[in-house]
Amino acid sequence: MTRIIAIANQKGGVGKTTTSINVAASLAVMKRRVLLVDLDPQGNATTGSGIDKRALRHTVYQVLLGEKSIADVRVRSGSGGFDLVPSNRELAGAEVELVDLPEREMRLKDALAQAIRQMADAIAEVKNEYDYILLDCPPSLSLLTLNGLCAAHSVLIPMQCEYYALEGLSDLVQTIKRIRAHLNPALEIEGLLRTMYDPRNMLAQQVGNELVQHFGDKVYRTIVPRNVRLAEAPSHGVPALVLDKASKGAQAYLALAGEMLRRHEEAAADTPAPAL
């Protein structure tokens, strides 16, 4: 079954796009079929995947407005081993246009559902086209983020271990609860990822401990450290895994992908089989 994961945090600069690209590449290395959807008008996930956003004829903008399907728009990432639904500045106008559209919060969900039904070839069923669909959401609780959260099964929340991040996390958790109550009852927290972590910083340790105390197993054991290779990779248009597989940042995201897969396998094993 395809799992759709929104990567979201309304606070900017916490590593959402870095996480989106590197988790997609890491899952691809582990032989999972991955689609990354860039929902941010800045298009950083697009350029970070090796795609020239200025040369694009069609993007997720046309998907949200119902003019194109995901199958029409998707491209292959430059070297990450995953497919991408790209974005550029054109998407900034989408929220204005979405305001007047019916069921504006559900546009991406409908498009993804259609893609999962239609994107397979004549042999395989379309729902088996991808194992994972990752949604890189913009740094705000906007209509674009709302579309992502309505389309997703779960939310992966990257965050720095600092005081303001805790305040932002509280707001995001409340938003997830409201969406679950009114728009997407199946939505859950996939996990909390500590990013740009410096173990020498006492505040980082304290905030990290508070997260574990409050959210328990929802906090990933994997911690992404501050790493030069993670910062350099976007300028090369490749994931850190391609730039320097041995770097601490690339190894952290490989470990995260492995942890995610183990969690999903354990959850599937714990699910009782349907009665015959």
C-alpha cells in the first residue's frame, strides 16, 4: 500500500526540504519506489533534486488547479533515484486561485488518489506504482500546507531543538488535531525528527529530552547533526547521499529511512489479518 507522508513545520529553516530530498533518496537506495511532491513555491526541493525550475512547462500548480494529472507533470530526479512533481514561483498564485474553488482543501488529495489509480502501466496496478509519496510543505500553515495534510496519511515533523521550535510544534499539533477532526480523520503524526543537532549545546539536549518525555516513541531515535555536506548538496542539485555517502548527514538520513521502514513493518505485523 502506498504511504503518503507530509513533511511539515510552519517554522522555516528547520530542514524540511533537506529531509524531503534525503529521505526520498535514502528510501530509493533501499529499493522503495518514491514520489516527492514539491508544494513550496520556492521550489527548493525541485532544484535540490537536480531539476531546473525555470525551464518547467508544467508543475504541481497545474495539478492543484485540476488542469494536469500527476502523471503528466512528474519528472525523474537528476540523480536521486526518485520521481518528482516539481514546483516553481508560479505556485505562489495557487492559493489565491484555490480560495474560490470548491473543496479547496482536498485538491491535492483528489489528484494523488487519481494518480495512484491511473499512473500504473498495463501490467501492474497503479496503486503499486509507488511505495512512498512524500509531500514537501511550505513553511506556513497555508492552504498549500493544508492540502498536503489533507492528502497525507501521516506527518513527519523536522524540528530544531530550541525554545521557539517547541512553541511552533504546539501550534502544529493543534492544527493536526483540527484537520483530523474535520477534514482527514486518518491523519497521524509519523514522527518527530531532531535536525541540525549539536550535542554540545545543553539547550538542545534539554529540548530533545522534553520531546521524548512528551511524545515518547513518536520521536525518532535517529538524530540529524549539523553537517556541511547537507548544506552543500543543494548547490550541486543532488542529495547528500550522492554528494558524499560517507558524510554524517547522509548516514543519518539512511538511518532514518531504515528506522521508518522498521516502524512500518512492525505496524503491519501488528495489524490483525482480516477475517475470511
